[in-house]
Amino acid sequence: MVVPVVTKPRLASKLFRDNEKLQKCLKIPSEHVIPGSRGEHVSLIQKALMSLGVAVISPGEIASGNFGPSTLKAVRAFKGPPRNIINRTYQNTPDDIVGQMTIERLDNEMDILENESPASSALVAFDDFGPPHDHTRCPPPSSDAEIELSPDGTMSHVGTPMNPLGIGRKINIGGIKEAIGFEDCMPDPALDPDMLGVPLKGRRLTSSIPKHTVSDICVRSAPIDRFMKREIKRICMRGARLTVVQSVMQILASDFPYFREIGVIIEQGFVPSPFSPADQRAGKPREIDRPFVVVTILNVNPDNVDPF
């Protein structure tokens, strides 16, 4: 496939449009971004690559805005098949440079993600009230420090599942009554060293859940550690739905290889950020900046005898 020449007058995505170095990269060959480059413009490219689920970039390179080895690997993955971003006038294979065609394609895909990623979803709650329920019976945020606050001072259900499959168990990992109709659970501290010292707070241990009985899992702002990655494949039935919301894209992006290993990403985007009491007092607006994915789980333990 021949990649067309650059036609955009300016970068349009919210992520790129205010960065002059990237605007110059679109038009001026000497302003291409190459391995070894550093700065905010590199950080924005890294964020785009992670947001698009291309590859995981090392925290060190992100912190320093460094176009290092993991960023290079992500650029190569983005420019390779199926996109094949190649200037056929002098190339046969993609190079390691973020040039005019590459930054245009990144901008196009980010613009789509920002504007066509749903402002609402049938699968994930985009407002604080979540699915229909008696919200007056939800615990007040003052009852537990883990409960997220909504602008009206009540519990926030933003980022939790909507319209779950409901054909098996519905479990919420690490949270406190945030996912409506879901049972609060956590990994067993006796089996998961990362959970040592974490209070149970009445939550059920996942180790007590029979294999292949879970159809819906919610993980909101909680890590999916090595134990839980194995546990998900044990307790889930084939076709189960996993909804994951994390605090920043870097954390979520680190799990993309796992999501692809266990199944198919069916939706991704951004939901409103947590709302603190200080934000509430100051009357600050909410920002939509917390990334989420919804995964259909296909790869469960091989002894599953009741496929979806």
C-alpha cells in the first residue's frame, strides 16, 4: 500500500494541537522526531502510542520524555503492518523516525479516539449514578476512604459496568460496593503476596470462587497483579466480560499484552476522573482523563467444560 503524502494543514487532536514542535514535525523534515530525542513532544508521542494500544513504554522513558529503546519499539510497531507507513519514493520498509506521515497518522487516530470514543457507553458508566438503582442506599463516601466521591457528595459509580452479561457471577475486585449488583472480592492474601496487610473489609476471597463461574469482572483503579492475572483465567467462563479502569494511561497500557493474551478488546476510551472533597469545595469541573478498556475473555484455563 502506498502511503499518501501529508495533506493536513495542522495537527488537530487535543493531544497534539498545542505542541509547536509536533506541528513543525508535520511540515518540516528537519523537525522529525528521532531516537535520542527528549522533551514534552516525545512524551506526547509516547502517550498517543500507549492510548492506541500499540505497545508498552518503560516508565523511565516516559518520566524523562526520552525516545529510547521501548519508544523505538512502539514506533516500529505503529509504522509496521497493517499501517505500513512507508515513503515508497525511497523506502521499502518503515524507518525508526516519527516524520511527517507518521505524526499525521498518529494525529488522525488520536483525533478519532478522542472524538469517536463514546461520550457515553452501553458497557461503562460515564456518570456518577451508574445503572438504575436506589442511590440513596449506597454507602456514603465518609464510611470508607476507598469510596470515590461524586460532585453531589454521594458515592460515584463512574467507570463501573453497565448492562453486564449476568449469566454467571459478577465480581468487583478491590472496590467497595461501587459496581451495582456485583460482589466485592479481593485476592487471597495467603496466596497473593501483594495483598499482605490489605484489609478484607468483608470482601470475599477470589480463591473461594469455583472455576469458570464468573461472567463479569470490574476492576476500577486497582492493580491486576500476577496472581490475579492467573486467577481471572481460572474463575472466568469463556466469553466473560472484564471492565478495567485505571488512574493513568501508563498503568493501563502495561496490561495491554495481557488483555490481548486472554481475549479481545471490544471498547476503550476515557471516563471522568475521581472527584476529591477539595475539588468539590472549590467548584472545579470534572475532567475526562481516566482510561478504560472492556475485554471479552476467550482464553481461560483449558479445563473449562461450559463454554460461553
